[in-house]
Amino acid sequence: MGEVNFFIQAIIYLTSAIIMVPIANRLGLGSVLGYLVAGIVIGPFVFGFVGTEGKDLLHFAEFGVVMMLFAIGLELELNLLWRLKFWLLGLGGLQLLLTTILVFLFSIGFQFSWKSSVALGFILSLSSTAIVLQTLKEKGLMKSISGQASFSILLFQDMAVIPILAIFPMLSEGDVVTNDHGHSLVEHLPGYQKTLVVLFVVIGIILIGRYILSPIFRLIAKSGSREIFTGASLLLVIAISVLMTSVGVSAALGTFLAGVVLASSEFRHELESNIEPFKGLLLGLFFLSVGASMELPVVFQHPMKIVGIVVGIIFLKALVLLLLGFLFKLPLDQNLYMALALSQVGEFSFVLFGYSEGLGIFDKDTIVILVACVALSMAFTPILLLLYEKTIFEALQSKAPKKQTNQTLEKEENPVIICGFGRFGNMVGRFLRSNGIGITILDYDADRVEMLGRFGFKVFFGDATRIELLESAGLEHAKVLIAALDHPEKQHELIRNVKHHYPNLQIVARAGDREEAYDLKEMGLSFIYRETRETAVKLGGDVLKLLGTRSYAAERAKNLFLTHDDETFHELFDLRKDRVQYISLAKQRNSELERLMFVDLGKEDELDLDSWSEMERM
């Protein structure tokens, strides 16, 4: 019965996510809110498909946050952390300190004891790493100024969890109740010994990651067994999590550290791809569990009180972040986005509330109300960001003074602007430059901008979807704009903005695949180029030559294929919504192409006419 119940619960969770997440994404609210709403709907206080086990499942699902920090660590290198040190220590440190002090003062005013006020200040100063980074990643903003600033603050908060966990036992108001979160192998040791043990474990992880793990992964890779490598990746994350938890430290921070150490390893991308499916599934489960464990009766019993607390938390945290953004000279639009993105309370608060209850810092009734406030603050974040993007951000964009951008961009008058200088834009840019064509490049990768500048390219850092930035780069004088952004949504936004403000400008766009090319054609573009098409056909032509086909015949075959592919693309475009007719015509055109190629290469005698007739009837 237990196994049947498990599968039924799995069906409920997965079905709710499959229904709600696409709807939330369609409305522009992001997947996080979709998961939260799905959890509330199936929870014990709406349809009741799942019971109180949502809270127990939440502890398991927190492992998704741990995996996310490991994956983030893999994408970083120590030199990037060093470059972020100013924001990491400055923005992150001041945000935590100021928010904690302000919450402490307000809590004292509401008759909390000073110990409870300190604990509440620490808890509410933390933001949701999972929500913020997931949102930034979905919107392609991880490398923006707001993305880098937000990441720096979140990273500092994750590191601050260690001293926070060490401070909490000192704030105990009564008898300590043993619980899972408070138990560790070093809890009986004096404070200085605990610190030494933690330092020893951290140094051990760094040394093992640098000198031992790479040879082990190399040995596993030589076995040629993909599933064993996946198992080893999971073992690494789980082992570090258990080790860090056993010494009373955040498992997320430990795995993040391991990820950073392995970021320069040749197995970095393989580890990333192995962890990604588990990370995404567990993160979704985490947000579903948060929604399912939200006690709606408490919200309905004290609606004004809880709404007041949530609004107060969001306003207070956003105000602190906004002031710090001004202090650190962040652009207004980026500053506002960062302040709203980090205004909620983080997922680690659920752990800290459970820990503080065991220590007697808060009573159960207070924790129930505070947990509901935390969950609501999480749910409001995607909505606030969407409202900001649709209202304030657009107003700032239209009213932004041109001189602000001109301070960093000289007026350019090159005939070609390339937006996005990744592998595709890079090749196009080099070709045009070698033919004496002046190009201006916009890219959002600061490292790439710096490197290209050393090679003598006229390249500028910035979000190419911003029309005032494009105008400062000389859009009004350009004849052609090459849209080569890697993120499809940002690519579409760029094209929409340019077509709206400069409808007569020629836009040439890169597409990752045929479906993306259809989307671009639907937007009215005529010059669309699939990224790997010509290269793949050229490779195929060379293979024909290696197999004995004459050079001129191979060249003719390549041209025939490309011409036929262009015709097929336009024919299938009109049927893309009708999948039955689309597939039928695609099969027919493929059969036709093969027949043409055989005839052209003089191999018509190898054709099985009966099989062709049968295929055409399909």
C-alpha cells in the first residue's frame, strides 16, 4: 500500500506542475509562481490531494537548493569571485547588517524580546537563492548588472548562514528541544573548537576537489559508463551535504564551494549536465512543497496582520537594497530590479524557523504566522517583477536621458551592428571585418567584451534590447542589424524593439534551429539563417568526396540540398500549426529530395521505385 500511495502522490505532484507551470509561464509570471500555486491547490487546505506530509517532503526537497548551489559553483571560477569581491563584501555585507538592524528595531517595537528580535532579523534578512537565480536565468539576466549584484548578495547570505547557525544557540530562551536541524556531531564542542572543525572541513573540501577528485573522475570516465559518472556526481553532492550538515554548516554552502573548486576541471560540463535534471526536478518539488505546506486557515484568520507583515518585509528589504544600489552607483533600472528581486524571504528561513523552535526562541503559533508570511513573500516576487517590467521599467526606458548612455558609448556610424558576439556573431564579424566593413558590436558578457577589445574590435557592453543603447551605438546610421543573441526570448525582444522604432532597417537574424527560424519568420523577418545548416551541409559534401564522389558532383549535391531545403522551409511554414499535414508534407519532401539527389549523382539505378511509391502514399 505504501508503494501505491507513493506513486499516487507522485502523479498528483507531477500533474499539478504540468498544468500550472506552463500557464504561469504563458502569463509571464515565471515557473516559480506556477509551482507555488500548484502546491497550494493540491495542498490540505484547498483540494486536499496531499496532506500534512508536505512539510516532511519540504526537508527532502531542500536538496534541490543544494544542487542548484553546486551547479552555480561549477559556472564560476575563483577569478570571477575575486572580481565580485567589492559587491560581495560591500553590497552583501551591508544588506545583511542593515536589514537585521532594522528588523530588530521593529521587532522590539512589537514587544518581541531582544533575543527573538535578533533571530528574526537574521532570518528575514535572507533572500531566496532558488527564486531569484531561477528568475534571472529564465529572463537571461544572470550577466546583467542587476544579475551580478543580486548573485553577490545571495552568495554573501549563503556564507553568512555559518555564523548565524553558530549564534542561534546563544539566543535560546528556554530548554532546547532536540530536532533534526539542530543536531550535529560538533554541537557538544566549545565555540572555538566548532570553528576549527568547520575550517578543517572547508579546507579539506578545497584540497580534495583540487587534487583528488579530477583523477577519480578521469578514471571513472575511462570506464565509458555514463550512468556510473552520473552516480559519482550525485555521490559527490550527497557526501558533501552530509559532511557539512554533520558539522552544523549549510549543505548548500559546502556544495557551492565544491562546485567552485571543480569549475576549472575538464569535467565541469559533464558534471553540470548530469546534475541538471535532478536539480530542476527537486527545485520544482521544493516550491510545490512550500505551496502545499502553506497554512491557509492561518492566513484567513489573520488576513490584515499577515498582509501587513508581508508588505512591511518587502518594503523594508527593497528600501535597504535601493539605498545600497544608489550608494554603489547602480543604474536606476538595474537597481530597482535588484531591490524587488531580493525583497522576499529565503527558503533557508524554513530551516531556521524549525531550528529556532527547537531552541525555544519562538513559540509554535508565532512560527506558523511567520512561515505563512515567508511563503507569501515568495509568491509575490514574480508578480512584482512582472508589474515592474510592464510599467516602471518601460517608463524608465522611454524617459532615460541619452547622455547617460553616451558617457560610455561614443556615437558610432558603422553600417553594421552585431548584437551578440558568441560563436555565430564572432564568425560573421570576423568575415565582415576582413572585407573592410565597419562593425559595431554589443554584447552582455563582460569577459568577452574585454577580450574582444584587446583584439581591436569596437565592442561595447550592454543589453542590446534597450533601444537607447542601440541608438547610442549608431542604430540610426546603420544599414543592417545582425541579431545573434543566444537567448531566444531576448532575441525576439530585440527584433520587436528595432522593428517598432526603425521599421525600415534591414534585420538579419540567427536561428538556433528550424522551430526558432519559424518564430522569426512569423515576426516578419526575411533574412534568417540557421546556425549549423551550411556547416553541416559542407561537412556532408566533404564526406561524399571522401567516399569517392567527384568534387563538382559533391558541390552540385550541396547546392541542390540547400535550394530544396529553402523551398521546403517556406512550404512547411504555412502548415506548422497543423502537425498532421506538416509531417505528411515533410515526409513527401524528404522522399522527393532523396530521389533528386540519386538522379543527380547518377545513381538512379539504385532506387527502389516500389518503396518510393509506398513512401509517397504514407
